Amino acid sequence: MGWHEVLEGQLVQENDVVGVKVDGRDVALYRVEGRIYATSNICTHGDALLSEGWVDDGCIECPLHQGRFEIATGKGQGTPISVDLETYAVKEECGRIFVEMS
Amino acid sequence: MINASQQDVVIVGAGLAGYNIAASLAQQGYAGAITLVGDEDWPPYDRPPLSKHYQTDGDESAILLAPELPPRIKQLRRRKALAIDIKNRLLQLDDDNELCWNKLVIATGARPRLLPNLQQSSRVRTLRTLDDAQAIRASLTPGSSLLVIGAGPIGLELATTATTLGVQSAVVEMASRVMGRSVPAAMAEAILQHHRAQDLAIHLGRTVAYLDENRGEAVLDNGYRVPAALVVVGIGVLANDELAAHAGIACDNGILVDAFGRTSAPDVFAVGDVTRQRHPVSGRLERIETWSNAQGQALAVAAFLCNPTQARPSGLIPWFWSDQGDLRLQCAGDIRGDIEAWRIDPSGGRILVQWTGGRVTGVAALNASRDFVQLKRLIVDRPTITPQQLTAPDLNIRTLVQQALTA
């Protein structure tokens, strides 16, 4: 519950993704156009970590089946994805990243 | 009989490729009716888990491609297509019905090659469908034994999965290496060493001479006996292209298609394992029997059906993955190259990159998904990296690839 401090901001570079554990959950942190985003790190389609995937054009591509999700909204971008990705509130303060778990 | 409206599409084959076209058309609001015809009695499902997760959990609902079919899609199950009438745009089914089509998509897939001298035994099976997987699963009980014939991806996946289920497993392969058609030789050797270190018996350069039915054993051509309560033959597949060939559509070990899945007949398309197409890396006409090809081709054909002037060919670099016990293998591009170099990271992940004519043409990875995803981007048309760069100590592959792509 509440905000969790997870990482130094500089560890998530532009157009990159980093996987972390927050409150026992797998969370992927992204930086797109300077902003930090957070989603579940587990692909809704297969047993794969999105933090091993490819960030491109505001989307994360799963390393296993190449399903794509919009990073900001978690929305699946067509087959093989039929379930959207959970997203989390995230903020960056004083060079630290915080994720909110409900 | 009513004539098909301007855009009614009939898809023959309800595997991944066929389903994806139907789902993609439905999603994009395609104007015509969408009919999906398949000869199995299941909703469309994903085949890769059949040799892995499904064998351990037996959960059919977990492998369905969609919890429910979109209402726009009409699925006909247990229906085999017997003949295509191109002139009158009809598809003849095995229940004496005919379907009218305006666009026809052939996604009939492939069927396992058989070994005629063994196949009459009730202990010998192949693995392609969910029904096959159910039957195999029923035999993989702890203390039982499995002999897989053929050390390709499906055979090695099944054998490693069976081992985790407490089944005594062995693999026999006619060739002198594993995964002969799908990974570079050096990667095949690494995979072989890994499995042997895990006590999976792999007999290379051997065939099964006969089955000793009384003792539940297989006798190899060198006289060696292997426990084999169940024998699974995994020696490749044959394209189900007869339906197309009989209709006069150009086939040559697969239905010949272009980058939009177009066949030699107007308004007839083909996708997935049944097709033979120009391989974007090797330049040869090949059957690309992978999940990612079925996926990518289907999306390209669906886009073309929705809007032929706007559609772009898939442009996908062929790649596949194979989970074998605790190995996750991923391989992209061509398996042959002039030069190759390994990169082994401290956590045990391994990457083999191949170059042809100075360009990166192949990337194969063992337990190195993240680096694979990055390096795969360099295949073919891109500015490239050198073997020296790849093997430099303290390398950040992501940075290297990003620099190469933006150079």
C-alpha cells in the first residue's frame, strides 16, 4: 500500500526499461521522452518479463512473442495480446523514483 | 445458395495464422462476413505450449488464443475443406455443404512426417494437435519412459518436460547434431552439452531399428536398447498444400506466396506453415515454420484485405524460441554465416552472432532474452557491429545497438 521508493532515477535511461520488485510484485519502469512510467513487468500473454523487451515509439514489445503494449496506458496493441497491462502511479522526486501500490 | 457479398472472407484452417487473420479483421471492423473453418473440435488454441506447459498442467483453457471468439467470427469446427473452386468462388466441405467466398485464405498448416516402419504400433505418436498432446500427456506418468525420435525443437522440449514429470526420457537423432535445421552448429553443440549434463540421454547418428513390444523397449541400429513405453516421432512436418495444388494454385513444397500472402490465384491468400516464401535474410524460397511467421504473415494479409493500398508487407525477420527445460533458446535470421562470435555474460547467458558479407545475418541466444531482443534489430539492412565490438569486455549491448541504429 502507498508509495514505495524503488530506484534512483538515473538508472532508468531514455527509451529503456528496468524491472524491479515492489511489494512482492514485478514492476517495469520506463522512461519515455523524459517521463517515468510503471506497468506490471509480466506480459499478459506469455510467461515473459517485459523488462527484457524492446522500447519503441511509446510501446514495450514483449521479448517472447513480440506482443506490444502502450507504455503510458498499458493498452494491448492487437494480437496476440487480448488483456491490457496493469499500470501504476509513479513519480520522480529528488532523483528518486516512487511507485504507488494499491 | 446466396452469392458471397463483395468482401466475404473464408479462412480454411483455425490455427494461429487463420485465427489471427480472423481476429485482426474483426478488430479492424472489416466489412464482410468472416468464416473460420477448422477440422479440430476446439476453439482456436496456441500450439507452442503443447510440448511444454500443457504437459505439466493439462489446462486446455490456458492455451486458448482468446477466451471467446469475437462475435463477428463464425467458426465451423470438425469441418475439412475438400476442394476449392476458384472460377465459381466456392469451397466444398466434407459435410456436403459449400461456402461462397469473395476472398479465400488458406491456413491449413502442416502435418507431422511419419516413420512408416514404426507408425503402426499403438505406442508411437506424433505431436501437432491438442488431441495428440492429450494422448501423450496421459502416458507421461512418473516412472514411465519416453523415447523421442528427432532432436528438433519439439522433441527436445517434450523430452525435457517429460524429465521434470519423472519420466525416463531419451532422444534418438539420425544426424550427427541436434536441431540441424534451426540453429547454428556451435549453438547446437552448446545445447547438446547442456542437456547431457542434465542426464538427458541423446543418441546421435542413430535410428530405431525396431520396437520390442513385449519389453516396451526400442532397439537402436547399433543394438542398444532404450526404454520406450511411449515413442514420439518429431522429425519435421509436411505442408498441407494439397487443397491448393488440386485447385491449380502454384505450389512447390508449400503454397508459393508473396509478402502479402498472395497466391497465384486472384483473391486467394495463404498464410502460416503451409506457405513457402522469400526468406528476407537468406533470399531463398523457404517454408518458415514458426509461430512468429504465422503471426506476422497473418497481420500483413489482414491489413491487405482491409486496405490494399495502405498495407505494408510484414518485413519480419524470421525468428523462433524454444524452451527446453531451463534453457530458453531464441534464434533469428539465417543459421549460416561467414564469421561468428560468442558473447558469454557472467550470469551464464550466451549469444552467438553470425555475419555474412560484413552484415549481421543471425543471432542465437541461450538464456539471454534481453540481449537477443537488442541484437536482433541489427539483422540485414542495418548499420552493423563488428565481432570485436561484440566480444569487448564491459560491453553494454543495449548501448552498442542503440549507437549502431542511430549512427
